[in-house]
Amino acid sequence: MKKWLLIIMTFCLFPLISFAEEDFASGAKSAILIDNATGKVLFEKNADEVLPPASMTKIGSMLIIMEAINHGNLKLDDKVTISEEAANMGGSQVFLEAGEVYTVHDLLKAVAIASGNDAVVALAEKVAGSQGEFVNMMNKRFKELGAKNTNFVNAHGLDAEGHYSTARDMAIIARELLKHEKILEYTSIYEEYLEKNDGSKTWLVNTNKLVRFYDGIDGLKTGYTTSAGYCLTATAKKDNFRLISVVMGEESTENRSSDTVKMLNYGFNTFKINTIKTNDEILGKVRVEGGKENFADIVLLNDATELLKNTDEVSNYKFNLKVDSIKAPVKNGEVVGSAEIIDDDGNIVDEVDVTVKTDIKKANFFDYLFKNIKVMVAGKTVIKQ
């Protein structure tokens, strides 16, 4: 309790202190701080050093699980039968028994809050048929994301030969996971109960204590083994500004918490996110070939943002739309072109993807007939099919 009181007092004092970069993550073997919106690195220390990630491995596992849900291959209310392999997992666990049945929702809660090795293996088997195949899915996905210094041999993070990652890669994987905001509903819970099949309840307490003690932190995952030391990938949001921090190889839970807080406070006190344009603002209209509508409203695929220092002034940006004609059908979220972001001096500062504001279906015979009738009534040339 005394240790946590000291940490809480430190949280209160940190915003008033200006740190030199060499003070950040002084106890960590490796660390990184990035802006979630742009992916830009704000601070790093040995960020590419290959180290065991311990239970931060589950960030990768949760990513594959959330993508399976997003693709419709898995539902939160799906039933999962616990296998012998899952029930016999060592390390942190929620004491599941072979033959018991839980929902994906309950098991995901056990993974995100209590770091249950048994729960994550059960989910891995549900998604891929076996833990081994699930691991193959993870490693393939990491390569697609550019996490080139990561290789996992299990879904839980217990030490094993050939199981490794880096602070930079963990930040990359965490950033991808955060695209699935639903996960924060789990990782932000400090304590909860898992109802067992026999009617008893297992108390789940978040292994990331900063969820309770640092305003804005709502995830993601701790880790500890003897060889990995104490690790933590954390994320915090204040206003529209979200940061991701990673520390690896710390000597104690107190060190990983205090170093995480130093980095996050540095980020929030030094930088800000400016939203240049949101993805619901129309950039222009583009003709649609063969669609129920002749024109589509074009919007950004994602909000256009920039990372600035708190002292920087905001520029008045313009957008140059680069979209050829669009063929129906086309859906919102489908990339149909790009837009150049141009600053006050006429410089192209970024080029971002654009999409249609609403889905446009392919026109059928009656749609063409109706269009022709409208044109004929207006006394104009008939549109040919």
C-alpha cells in the first residue's frame, strides 16, 4: 500500500515537472512512446532490441480474435468448450476446467483483465482449430503490419525458445488492435467476476493497475516472466489525443508503472493532435458509372490529423481530390482514391485515402428506365444503358 501511495503522489507531481529525455524509462531495457493517430515516435530507447514479451503476447492474440469477430467468423455470444490443453495451462490463469463451456465474451474478459493463459488458449482453439494454427495466423499478420522483429510460438507468452518481440513491434501491434475500439471495453475494467459453470465466481483483477490510478489509461496489457522481467504496453487518451507506450525488461511493477507514467506525461505535456478534417466532411462529388446514383459524395477514409507541439500554430489546409470515375457497386470504407493535404505554403504534407460517404448499389433496368424518363421529361438527351 505504501508503494502505491508513493506512485499516486508521483502521478500528481509529474505534470508539473519538465523531464529531459534521458530520464524516460530509465529502468527499462527497451521502451517506446508513439502517437496512435499518426504512428509517429515521440520517444524511444533500444526500441528494436529483441526481448521476450511475456503476456504482452496477448495483445497479438486479442488482435486476431477481434479481427475474427470483425470478419464475422466469431461472435461474442459463441460458446467455447474448454479443452484439456487449455485447462492445463500454467502461469496466470482463471482456473477453467476441461469440458466447461463459456462464451467468447467471458473468455475475452478473462484474457484482457486477468491475463488468463487458459482463456486465451481456449479462444485460440476456437478461432483456428488449434493453438499452433492460431500462432501461424498471428505471425503472418505481424509481417503484414511490418512488425518484422516479432515471432511467437504460443498465444499466451510463457517463455519459449523462438518467442520474442521488440518495443517497436509491440507498439505497432497495439496500434492495430486499437482500431477495434470494442477491446477497450474489456481492457479498461479494473475488477470483474467470471461466473463459473458450477455457479461459483472467480474474481478478476486487472494486472494493469494504472487503469485505476492514471486518468486516461484504458488498456492494454502487462507481462512478466523471470526472463522477460516486468513489461507493459499501455494506452491512454486525453481529449482526442491517444498515446501508446511500451516498456520491457523492468525490474519491478513499480518501475514499469512509473516509467510508463513519465512517458505518457511527457507526451501529453509536449504534444497535441490537430484534426485537420473529419471523415464525415464531404470533400467533393465524383461521377459514378452504372450506379443507382449518378454522383457520390467523397469523404476521408479516416480523420486527417497532424501531430504538433503544444506551442505550434495550426495551418489552414486545403485538399486536392485525386479520384477517377467510380464504378458501382461501391461501399463506404472502400478506397476509391486519395486526397493531397496542402499547407499554407502550397506544400503537400500528406496524401490520404478517400471513400464514398454512403453505399451506392449497381443500377438495374428499372433504374435506367426511370433515369431516361426523367431526362425525357426535362427535354434532354436520353441516357443510354
